Amino acid sequence: MQPTCGSNNSRTPKLCSLGGTEQRTAGSLDQCTLLIRTNTDRSESLIILPMLMLVHFLSIITTKFISCQGKKEKERKRGFMLASEAFRKANGFRVVSPSEPEELWEWWDMNPIDVVRTATRTGAAPNISDALTVNGQPGDLYRCSSKDTTTFPVKSGETNLLRFINAALNTELFVSLAGHTMTVVGADASYTKPYSTSVLMIAPGQTTDVLVTFDQPPGRYYLAARAYASAQGVPFDNTTTTAIFDYSSSSGSSSSSSPAMPTLPAYNDTATATTFTTSLRGLRKAELPSRIDENLFFTVGVGLFNCSSGQKCGGPNNTRFAASMNNVSFVLPSTVSILQAHYGGAQVQQGVFTDDFPANPPVQFDYTAQNVSRALWQPAPGTKVYRLKYGAAVQLVLQGTNIFAGENHPIHIHGYDFYILAEGFGNFDAATDTAKFNLDDPPMRNTVGVPVNGWAVIRFVADNPGVWLMHCHLDVHITWGLAMAFLVEDGVGELQSLEAPPPDLPLC
């Protein structure tokens, strides 16, 4: 179905406050979002996540404690100061006028939580979205919505900072602005070396900051976004959302003509997607650890569960969709959080989680083969964590699999930024691929795209104690189990330790 005229329904859900984070809600087109400011030792990250994501995370406490009183916390106005005078002068930019964030969403003609609940109950894939939006509006290419198309008035000759946020649930997006070059200067709240491009690829949960100089003939220009759908044969929202950048009025010219339209890549253009992500470089030399304490290798991918006897399931051939890391399909605890169980000791931990998540795949095989054995399709469900000592230097190879369908997986770690050393296709081979590592200026991010039938290598220092979820940022994959948790132990002293949850912590 197409969006209905005037559909701009804002709802205010009850919130849970996550320890040291700061929140606000913003509803549009019947979909709510949550703004989370994540504090780490290195940076503060602004990430827009769909409100639906909170549902899946309530059973894991990843900060000091969760309060369910709906208390609003005051938001500090620090932000990501890319528009600073020093930065502009150092990179030769004339004027930078910060603009509103460009929030890229999906919209359903129903409650998105019900979309996921239905899929979870039946084991089927969720319904695809009915529209994509820019700042809550689908744009001119959708029936009955053109009068509400998001418009950004700009001035001729001005350079603007545009902050793109992919707040969609299940869709990675190509983004382009007609007639203009975008210079990437930041990603996931970390500076990058300026990189000029005509197209961006942004995964759910990722942010990208670009500078655009409006130096074309005064007029109206479409910003357009469409899906990057890397999995063959999997349905997706094949529509295009638009917004308008308008600097016709500043010159007195007419704005009645149709805006110029950019050329977007094909929906399955993996080459363009990978070129974009691998072209980003950190602004300064990376402070990489000289030693590696934990050398990990995790497979990521989608599989199938057999349907229980007597049930009818919505997956292929009466199965249920599943997903896993290292063949473990993550199950959220149903009684207390992992962090509460950890501080409660062995007796409380029993039945909540185990700390035996494998450091390497239990079974090694040709991960990206075209015909993976059906014996490998069904993962083992479990609530398993991988324990890290405080301060451990971690190198993690994330290997995509073609068990059911190869797909680009945006993998996000809570509580940490990390360096992306390299990405590639096929099976990771340490003997040859280690030479491809960028140890000089790798980008620092909090979400990495594991290429379709490929791999990515990241490195970080475990200096933030607690229980931290690592998961695919395609929301449906979380519900299928494509997640795990790191349990980072306390260090020495108060500054390296996490306060235990209070014994009377209420359930959300």
C-alpha cells in the first residue's frame, strides 16, 4: 500500500533510561525512533535507532543500570563539531552552515512492532516496508505525498554540513544528491579524511557526515535514496524516497520546474557499496594496539530451524528463519539480564547464560560456497557470551557465510568504537589477507558492513566493562539470533569497574 495523505502520526512511548545515556523520542509516519548518545573513552556517538530496537535489548543491561520510570534526562549540546573553524581552514572549505540531520527511515502501513511480532511468531520473513522516507516524508515519487516532500532551502555558493542517519529497520540505502559532489568528513561520529563521492551507502544504525557546496545553477535538486539489497532472491522495498534542496528562490529564479534527479546505483550494486565503504580513511594515524590478546574469528549468516512437530511455519519448506554467529543463534534471557546474573554469582548465572561462546567456528567449511551442505543450515540456540579481560586488545575477523543466502551484514557493537582494518570477498585467509590491513589510518566506526560472501577485520581495546551486545543491524536478523554478547570484566579501581545493578532493579 502507498502512504496516505496526511499520515504523520506521532506517538510517545514509555521509555527506559539506560544508565549514562541520554534519550529523546521523535515520531513520524507512525514510527517512533530513539536517539541514543553513547559515551566511550574516545568519542560521543549520535545514533538514531528505531524504537523497535529497544524491545530486543531490554533483557541485556549494557550500562550501569536500567530505570523504567520514563525519566527524561537533559541532553548536553556537545555534538560532533565538524564545522569548527580549525577544521574548515585545515581542509580548505570556505563556509560551513550546519543543517538539520537527514534521517532516512522505513515506513509501514501498520505498527512496525506488529510486523516483527508476526514474523517472529510464524518464523517467516517480515513484510517489507511500504515506503522509504527522508525526515519522515516519502517524497514526490509516492502517490499522494508530494505536497509534503521534505525541502531544504539553501543558499547559492554556500557549503553545508549534512548529517545522514539511516534509521531504517531492515534496509541499507544508497543516497545521492543530483548534480552535486558530497565530501565525506565523518562516519559514526568519527572524523575521516575528506572523500568526495556522488553516492553514499549507509547501513541501518550508521551515520555519515558530508560537506556539500551548492555551486550549481540555482534551482531545485533531488536528494534520493533507494535500497541496497545484496541478498539474491530476497524481497525488498524497491521504491525511491526523495527530498529537495532548493536554492532557486535565493536568486529570484522560478521554482516551478521539476527538480533534477540523481542517478542511483542498481539495487544489487555490491561493487559501488564496497567501493564506498573501503574508501573511507581515518583523519589521523590510528592508535592501534601493538599486541593482540584475543584473536577471534566469527562467522555470521542466516540459516533455518526445523519446524516443531505439528506446527506450520512460514519459512522455506515449512521451516523457521534463523541466524547465528559461529553457529550459535542468540537467545535473549527471559528472567534477569545477563549483567544481573553476572553480578549475582554462579547460582544466579545458571540457567541465564554461559560464557562458552566459541572463539572460532565449531565447524570449518567453505563459508562462501554456492552449495553449502544442508547439515550446516541449522544453528544451535543459546545465550552465550565471550568473556574478555579489561584492557584486552581484540582482533576480530567477521566472516560472512552463504549458508542460506549471502548478504551484506552491518555488524554493530554496543559500548565501543573500533578500527576497520580491511574488508574483502571470499573466505578470509590470514596468510594472504593480513597484508591488506590498513594499520596507518583505518576508519574508526561502531558498525561495519561484512560484505556479501566476504569478510571484515576489526580491532579494539576492551576498556569499557560490562555486557555489550554485538549484533547485525538488520533488525530482522536480531530477532532470528544474529547476535552475541561480550562480557568485559572489571579492571582495577573504580574508574575501570562497573557498578553492580541495584537488587531492586524493576523489570521493563
